[in-house]
Amino acid sequence: MRTVNAYAAPSATEPLVPVTIERRDVGPTDVLIAIRYAGICHSDIHTVRGEWGEIAYPQVVGHEIVGEVLEVGADVTRYAVGDRVGVGCMVNSCRECENCLAGMENYCLNGMTGTYAAVDRDGTITQGGYSTHIVVDEDFVLRVPESIPYEAAAPLLCAGITTYSPLAHWGAGPGKRVAVVGMGGLGHMAVKIAAAMGAEVTVLSQSTSKEVDSLAFGATRHLATADGSVFRELRNTFDLIINTVSAPINIEAHLRMLRLDGTLVNVGAPPEPLPVRVFTLFSNRRSFAGSSIGSIGETQEMLDFCAEKGIAPAVEVIAADRVNEAYERVLASDVRYRFVIDTATLAG
């Protein structure tokens, strides 16, 4: 076992604090990674505050992880010491169910193993990337292209793949009209990726405060939904709407903006139920769908796509001792557009 420095939540109501945690010994198919940067995702906050269910404490979160390989197991074939690698939202799955065999580990029918707050293969609780090192099976490690700086690569492992997967699955591309609801960590990546795919992109946000950024990221227009007339004017307009916000929205109003066979996909995860009137789906044969991160294959595809297209998230790098401040700023929408922890500041 290896003892490493980390930042953890001691309970659902207390600030995160410095701790030490244990990482398992490197097994035959494991990779030991020295973490360089770890992104802060809104999911981290939901999890440690118990908003998505009870978890075990203390808990280290973080599933946007990049760094370098320090050691590999005897049977590892894909990675070598010194490789630039990343770890996203999952570190294992059953590998036997229909979905796993189809290469969709993120939809494992027996439940994929999350990078944090999940039961690992040895019965322990997984601890995430707000730490200096992590040990992960090689099948759940990603190769980070040289052209993407470490700090920019980290948010791609969640914000990038969470938006890339539905955009690719529902065919965003030339001739398609895509709307992105929300301009936060997920939203700004959805705009960049959809625009790079060739789609015409509209941002739907509460206000126009981020309009300049939206247009710079590739959107053709940015509209404030606080003005209810926007929903009337845009009825029957979009082929695909990606909802990135983790708070309730007016689903009915957004569904009506879909044209024939259009789809509204939720990637944000509000804890409250979202009501849907079936009659709204009948009109224009609309669909209301969800999408959960992406498979390992999709995630590698996304990283390579971003490298090819020169796509990177906008980040603010912080020291680990600013994580509690960062959480409050995320909740206040006061970040453009992703906080990333420099894990060198965890070294003791």
C-alpha cells in the first residue's frame, strides 16, 4: 500500500480538509499515476454534500485526472513509465454484461465502478483525484495527446466526454442546428465541440453576461431565456438540444423548440424530478433523452478529436487549499469555466 496526500470531505456539511489516504499496490494490470492536475466538477460538490445519496466519509472526489505513469504492472501492455495519461469518471465495470461487451462500460448493467464514492474490486471505497497519486486498471486509463496541456486536458475527462458523447451519438454536424442550455463547465465545452463538428450552435442562457464568450467559442448566437419570448420565437427550430444545467428548467418550453425528430438530451443532473407532458413529445415526434459520460473508447476518441481540432476548456488553476472557495464560486457560477487543482500543492 502507498500512503498519499489528498483533500477530502469529512462529512456532508464540513469543508474539505487535507488528509492522507492509501492506494493499493500495483497489480498485474494496474497503472500507478502521479497526478498533475485534477478538475473540479459540479458532480464533486453534489456527491460530497450528500445531494445524490449517502456516501462514506471521509471522501476524496475528483474524476478529471491527468498525470504521468510512474509504474506499471507485469501484464500491462498499453502504457509505459513516463506516458501522459488520464482517468475519467469510472475505474472499472463488470466487463461481462451486454453493454460492457458492446464497449459501453459507462452503461454497465451491473453498475460501473465510479472513480470515487464507489465500491472497488477489493471492497474498499474508491477515492478520487484530489490527491497526488492513483492506481487504476490499464483498461480504464486514457492516453492524453501531447498537444493538449495537462491543465487543459483534465476537464476533458468529464466535461469533454459528457458533451462529446451525446453530440456524436445524435449526429451533430453540418446542417444540424444545436442548442446548448447553460454556459458553465459543461456548456462551454458543448459549444466548442458542436461548433468543431460543423453544427450551427445557439446558446440558451439565463442572461447575456457570457455572450462574448459564447460567440468566441463558436456559437452563432447567444439568447437570454429570461425573456420568455425566446421560447415562442424558437419553436420548431433545433435538431438537438443539450441541457447542461444541474437545476430545474422549463422542460416543456425547451421541448417545443425541437423540430421534427428533434431530441432534448439531459447531461446536467438536477436532484429534482423533471416533469414532461407526453403530448409535447407527440408533436414533431420529439424525444427527451439522457446521456451519461461516455465509454472508454468514446473518451479516447474525444481526446484525439480535441487534439486534432485544437479544442481545450477555459480553466482557472488553483492550489488545493483553495478548493472550498472554488466550490462556493462554482455554486455562484463565478468561474470561467473550470477550476483545476494543481496537485503539486498537495505535496508534503
